[in-house]
Amino acid sequence: MTSNKLLPMLLFLAIILGGCNMKLDPNAVNVNTYLTEKVNALDIYDNEAEKIFVSPFNFGHTDFGRLILVNIDNHPTIKTVELVVQRNKKGAFVVVYYHNGKVESYINPHVLLNKKYLKPNSDWEIAGAQDFDFTFDDTKQGLFFTLNFTTKKNEHIQIKLKANQPILKHYSFLAAIGADLKEVKRFPFIYLKKAGFVPIENTEVEFKINNKPIEISKVPITVEGQKCFKIVYSLEPLPFFWNEERNGNFKINNKIDNVEYKFVDNSGFREIKIMTYKANNHKAVYSFSPALPLISAMKDNIEVEGKFTMGIDDIDGIIAGEYSILKKNEEVSIGFKPQKCWQPMPGSPWVSAYKYNAVVKILSSEDYSIKFQHRIGSLGDAETIPQSILK
């Protein structure tokens, strides 16, 4: 579920950012400075409205275990091959990315993962199940990775990587994912823990397709003074999903789906200041300034704009940006625009390509059932959402 479409952030950091030597010391966002104290004006609310808390959010996550992506040069169809190994070291799947945008996932019989995460849109195909051979270990001598499998087009892929030096430094940060998926029905991002790059020096690596050696791509700049392959990995990736499309009743309380809320009391209107989602012994924290308004009591044709941050545990590599809430005819349009992030070098923030828009409709004043329809892409996407699905 990760790639040039679902995991481009690592590649951007190593490939697209300019300069002769990329230093990976986090240039992090200061939450306290970014989220200046702001308060919503009371005139956004209808004083006659019932002040019932309604959260327009839901949360989810899955567990990959560990992942590694290998980018290759000079192959007419294949551009990237990825291996994801689950924590039990038995379940695994391979993802093959093609130059034409198509993606194929190959799953072994031991995978314990909801298949919806393996097919986020129509360009992705679950190509089938096969019990392929693989190894992916972090040893005292360094990374050791092997893969041997065959695609449905009978392309026999063999990879072997042996790093002969221990990993000296890892990086942990959040990244938004899914910028160019037009059909995705959730806002996905990923916590990349123990992430890194593979140096060329002291690394033995071989990539073959149908027994023909294929050249592995190289990062055109040095990383921490080292020349590196375009091989990126995370030993503890944890994907999160914010606002999966869903229909049905929402429970009205302060703790939903392992989420805890901290509120601001704005003259009797309860607004969301902080949300904390607990998953796999981690805490994903979402903060807002001004606090997210009480959407059930907002006046019609009122828009609220503010800033948000997304962080996890106590890492420096967070995501920050702007949000907007617009209520119109019992529909609430929600937009999030990531703008700042873990930025190792000057230049345009790599998360700025990501835009998230959703439309929420309150269907019942009693239980506040909500339907979602999402688009990730340009700012104009919200206007193209079919309203018929909300009726």
C-alpha cells in the first residue's frame, strides 16, 4: 500500500530535493509557534441551535511490520518493487509499480491485512497469491534483504541486498500519502519509524529480471555525506487512516474509536481543540487553532478557517497546515491543506502537493448519522463531489 503513489515522501526527500549534500537533521515545525492562540467569533453560531457535540472524524490504522522499496533504471515497464513483511515475519506482500501508473500486489498466504488497503483505487490490482521466498532482517552487520518471485506476466524478479556496515542513524517522521489517488475514500498518512537510506559503499546488491541484471537507481546527491541507492526502508511503519468513508450512526460521547477529545468551551459551544488517537502503543495527536467549531450549531453559509498540526508521540517530524469548515444547507465541507513538515533542505515543502476535501451531511438530528465522500487532490476537487450520494 506504499509507493510512488502511497509512499512518495521518502523518494522526494532523497531524489527531488536539490543540493549537493542532504543533511537529515530534522528541520521541524514548532507547534507552539505555528498554532497561535485564536478564538472563534460567537457570531458563527446559531444561538437557537441545539448544542450537541458531533465529531466529523473517524480514525483507523493497520500494521505493516517493515517495508523496503527498490527503484530500478532502464527497464521498459517496471520502475519500483516493494516488499512489506508483517511482524510475524511470515505474512508478506510484494508491490510492483509500472511506468504507466499501474500497480500490482502479490500476497502470500500468511498475510493478515484487510485487502481494502491493498487496492486503494482502480489502478491497483491484487494480482494473486503466491508463496514467494523473501528475507528482510536488520542484523548487527546491517540490512539483509532477498526476494524471489514471479509476476503474472512471467517476469522472474530476484533481489539480494547485503549491507556490510551497521545502520548508524534512523529517522522518524509523519508523512501524508495518496496525493494522486483520485478515488481514495480516506485521508491516509504514515508514521515512518526507523526509516533510512541504503548507502552504496559496503553494500552488496543484485537485481535481476528473467536472469538479466538490472541497474538499481542511485540518489543524485549525497545523503549525510554518503552516496546512496534509491532504496528506502522503514523498520516500523504504521499507516493511519483519517476519515474513512462510512455511513451509519455516530456515537455521541468524548471517547470514540480509541479517540480522546480536549475541548474549548466557547460560551457554551464545545469546540475540539485536540484529538488523540491511540494505536499500537502510539499516540497520534491532532491540534487546531482556532478550535474546530461545533458544526451542529453553526449558522448556514458560515466558513471557519484555521491551522492544524498532526504529530505522533514526541517526534519532531510532524505535519502542519490549514483547515477550513463550511456549513451550507446541512452539509459541512471540510478541507485540509498540509503546508509544513519535516523539511531537511530549503525548497517547497514536499507535503504541499497533498490536499484533502470531504463533504459531511447530518442526516438525523437525533443520532447524527453522517455520510462521507472524499477527494484528495487540487483545491477545486470539493466542487466536483457528487452530491447525489449524500441524499
